[in-house]
Amino acid sequence: MTSCSNRYIISILLISIVFIISISSIDSDSHAFHPLLAAPRTLPGVRVRILPRGLAYLNNIAANLLADQLPRLVIPDVEHILPSNQGIIYISRIHLSRFRRAEHHQLNSTAPNKLSWTMQNMDIGLLGDLSGSVNIVVPLNLTGQVEILAQGLTFHLESSIEKGKNGSAKVTSLSCLATIRDVTVTNHNGGLFGLAVSVFKQGVSDNVRHMLQSIICKKVRKYIDEDANEKLAEAQTSSKLGDALETNALKMISVGGDEKSRIDIASIFDSSLASKFFIDFRLKEHPICNENTVDLASWGEISYMGQGDTPFGPVDSSWPGKSPFKTNLVDSVTNKDSMLELVVSDFLPNSLLYHAYVQRFIKVLLTPKTKGVASFLRTTCEGSFCISDLAPQLAEQYPNSTVELAMSATRAPAVLFSEKNGGTISVSMGGLVVVFAVNGNHRRQVIVVDLDVVADARLSIQGHNVSGSVELRKFELKRRTGTVDISDSEIDDIALLVSQLSENLLNGLLVNGMPIPLPHVLRIKDSHINVLSRRMHIQVDVDVDERRLSKLASQTFFKTPQFSDVNMSPIRRMVRPVPFLEGRHHIQQFNFNNWSTDRRIFR
């Protein structure tokens, strides 16, 4: 769930900065950034708190996931030496033959970093080939097939969670207790030993029950301490930005009334941005557990190829009411009974913008080939509105030409979260706009102007969409050089019109809401955003598509030697678990009280 919540964070932040108009750095050795971004690299950029309702929901998801994955369990061969040199038992080709999920599951957290997992009353059946020899009353060789039916399996695991060396979460098992209420052992086609088992049934069953209780804890602790931590390390280091950004998040925006005036926003941005930028999910602090709450603090840096080295860090990532700047701050919605709450620093979008500026990855170039602006980028208007209506000198000096507009930043744009006006996201950017006149194969730079923009945005979440409004508080153009003589008053007129068009475009993007690019397994049920000083407080309820999650878990977290492949080999398929041993009718059936098979997992 934390992985899903991290992707949710990225989605909101990407949407909050999508209206930045700039950003390809010019040829300069200066990697400047806004002075308000200066801060040491010590604080986390993201805090996630799993609340009691979220932990309870996670408990249910984990229970269903376990019920789906247990039939794939690959059970290793068993070698058991009897006490007092009474013999040795081998059981091979073991597989799950029956399964009834536990009646009760409980996931709890306690201070300072403890997690406990309890399952009560699970029934399982195992089949395996028996070999070895025993010498209890008389020497006997073991043959045939053994069936072990265990009722009332109760399992309790205590573990701790901490920050590992590489920043991933590390879970360590502390204690384990497995008890089985009743075990029935039957030896099929076992000759004399099969007869002996029938005679000494209770003694054999008790011995097997103790053996199973020991093996279960041993195997579970090994899986937690080794395989699970290896998967956590793989999943929680860094992830491509593209995993959180889908193309449908950037829609076609209309700046006019007809189809020709629709601009494909996604086409403006460099397509390699999402694939070459990574977000760092490594933990910055040790996890903190309290009574059924878990706090995680991640770095959250977004950088080119995951290389890091952002020259600044988060200014503030504290929970509401604990700001180092406003100790008396009270958030009116802090006590809302949500599943999850998050604090996201404006460090996340700013680290992305800084590295995009340094690497020159986000380029804004408007040409006649850009859908929706072809008629505007002409020096001869031909009855439609075009750029020469703003600057007639272009038509006089470069008639019957097309125009290209290139925009680049003179410093990394800054995104600042603030509490003003009930919560505002402000964007500050300085840059250059270069105008080219193109006639055939001739392309000439005609105007260079300085651009200074400050925009405020207010966002809210409605269902699966982010909606809101944008206000351009400052949009200034100042002529720097050029072959076309344009007065300051004409530049001001151009700035006014362009700012109005830009503001209308951005509000058109947000008025009906932009879809949030969430992972397919996650759906938002209820949410609330509270923009604070230099950070954003998000409270959210989620719903998980369990079928998709189970498929994803099979391909990732449960892709270990302990679990068979989803596409089993023909040999494994022959011994795949079936309800009530339907594939082995020659074996006598046992009737357990209240025994039932969870048939949905045997698809």
C-alpha cells in the first residue's frame, strides 16, 4: 500500500506543476535555483502515516492475498530424525491438497517499531511420498503415500521494522509460535508401516504435529528475514517517474471553439522525461509504530537517472501542528478518520524541475506543426487571428512567413506551497522567449524577450480528477534584442494577451478536472488536500482491485523459490492442489467437522 500511496503523491505533484510554461535551460554554466529553496538535505520529502482504518484494510487485503498465494506454495522435502535413534522419516513431492482459510486474521502495530500478525483456525491438507525407516516396536521400512490433515492451525509472528542499510524497509522476525489443534496422519499403500500407523495413530499424529509446528515457524521466519527483505529492497529504492504518469493525464485543451484550436499539451513536453527521471523512495528515518499506526518517512527526491545530488533539501515536512515555524498551527481536519495521511514537501516538484533544468529535458517549442497553433504562427493572417495582429512589424519585414517560438528558463522554476488564501501553490519562473521567422529553408532569429512569470494555483480532488483554478499574478515580457523594432507598449500588449490566453488555457485544463494517473490496482474513495507552508497535507481513503493486486504480487513479491510459477510446468500441474483430492479418488476421504474448501482459489 505504501508503494501505491507513493505513486499517488507523484501524481498530484505532477499535476500541480503541469501548467509551468518553460523549461529548457539556456547555454549557461550556472545551475541557479530560487533562494527560497535553499535548505540542508536532512529532512524527508514525504511522510506517510497508515492509520487504524488503513491498517485494518491492509489486514484484510493481506488475508485475501495470502489465501490466493498459498495454493502456489512449494513445500520442500522433509527429513525428520526421531528421538532416541528411533529412525528417520523422509517425505518428498509434498503438495497442498486441501485448504480452508483462517477464520481470523489480525495485523497490529505497537511502539516503538513492532508488527504482529496472527492467523487463527486454518485447516490444511498435505500429500507426499514417504520413505525412510523406523524402529519403535519393530524395524519397519517406510513406503507409500502419506496424507497429513491438520485442523485448527493458529500462527502468531512478532517482527520489527527498521530502515535498512540501503534505505529500504527491513523486517526482522522476533518470535514465532505455531500450534495445531489436531493432526490426522494416514499412510496409503504403506504395507506394514501403514498398518502400524493405524495401530499407533495417536502417537504418530502427535509426533507429526510437533514436527509441523516447528517447520512452519522455521520456514516463515526464513522467508521474512531473507526473501521478503530482498523483495522490499528491490521495490523501495527508486522508481521511474513514468510509472506514475500516464499519457491520458495530459489532455487536449481547447483555446478556441473548434477542433483546429485544440492543443495537445503532452506533445509540448519531451517524451523521455518520464522514462529518464526516477523518484527515490528510500527511507530517510526509521519507521515508527504506535498502537495500530505506522509512520514512514521517505526521501522523495526526483532526479535524472536516479543520480540525486539536488543542491537543496526539504524546507519543512512536519505533520500539521508541528511546524518549526508555527508551533500553534492547528489543522481542522487532522483528526479525520482516514485510512492514510501524507505530508508532501514542495521539495519533490522542485527537485524534478531543478534536474530537468540542468539536463535540458523539458523543451517548449511551438511551431506550425504543433496542433492547435498553426494558424496563429503566421506573419500573414489571411482572415484569421495571428501573431502579426500583435506585432505588425513581423508582417512588414517577413511577409508570408511562419513563426516559431522557443522558450527556455534562465533558472530552475520554483514551486512553493503556502497557506495564503486557504492554500496556494505558487510557481515562479524566469526565462527567455526567442521568436524565429521561417521562410522555406531560411530561419532567422528576429526577437528575444525576457520572461518573468508568477502563477498561483488552487487545487482540489473530485473523485479521480484534480480540478482547480490558476491565476497569473505576474506575466512580464521585456525586449532584449532583435531585428524587429517593437516598442515597450506593444510588448506590454503582447504580454497582456498572452497571459490571458495562457490563463484561459490552464483553467481549461483544470475546470473539468485532470485524471489522476494512479496505479491500476488503486482507486480513490475519499480525499482531502490541505496546502500548508512549504508542504501539502493529504488525507485519503483508497480501494484496491484485489484481483489485479494478486496477479501483480504473483509476478513480484511472491516470485521466489518458495512459490511456484503462475504458468506451471505439466509435471507440477499434475499435482496442483485440488479441492478434497478430486484428482485422487482412490484415496479414502476424511470428514472433518466444519471443514470446507475455499474454492475460489482453485481456479
